[in-house]
Amino acid sequence: MPDPVLTGGCCCGFVRFEVRGPFSDVTLCSCVTCRRASGAPVVAWATAFAPATPQGLVSANYVVVAGEPASFRSSDHGTRTFCPRCGTALTFSSTLAQNELDFTLCSLDDPNALTPADRTFTRSEPTWLRSLGHLPGFKARRPR
């Protein structure tokens, strides 16, 4: 069976991408950099492998098919991409793992295509995040 191909894009539709499996490290990350870059307590990620070519270049299984993401260095080893029009977080790459590319699960057209298997950097989680299971849930907008 061939590896799955998932599609996704940003909130405004400017950036569109395809990403090919296999996928690994499907996780919820609460590291300080993810929290600050997203403005959220966690970011859901998955890793796509990017095998090296004979020339030593990385040939990612993540292909931008429309638009052009912007990027910034978020740490001494990390680079993040995002939509330059709407700001949607798209990818993370690190010089510490040069054959891997992390992509945000919720930028997928089907965010249920992959399910997080764990949480990482829990030491950086806001303490209130651990106690939210008791909060009421609403299928749409909260009633006023």
C-alpha cells in the first residue's frame, strides 16, 4: 500500500500543500517556542520524513502547491514557516533533525487524518491546561 498523501493549507487559502507519509511523532507540543509562535497552549504536529538526495540535499515529502510561505528562525536550530497573508503556522524544521519536517495537524484539510499519540514539553504547559477536562463543551459558539 502506498504512503498516504494529505493535503492542507492556511486559513485564507493562499498557501496550499501536499505531504506524503509515512508519518511519525504525532504529538501535542507545549514548548515555549511553539506556545509563543502560535499564541496557543499547545500545537499539534506530525513529522514527515525528508530523505536526503545523492547530492546531500533534503528532498521533503512536503510540497507547497500554491502560494509561498514565509519563514523565520525561531531558535538557534529551528525554522518555522507560516502564511505571509494570514499568519497560519505551517511547518517546523531543525538542523538537529535534518531529515525531518514537522507540519501542523490543524492546517490539514482533514485534521482528524492523524491523531496525537502523546504530549511533549509538558514541563512548559500552562498549569491550568492540566485541569480543563471538567469544563463544559459546546458544539458551536458558546451561548450568551
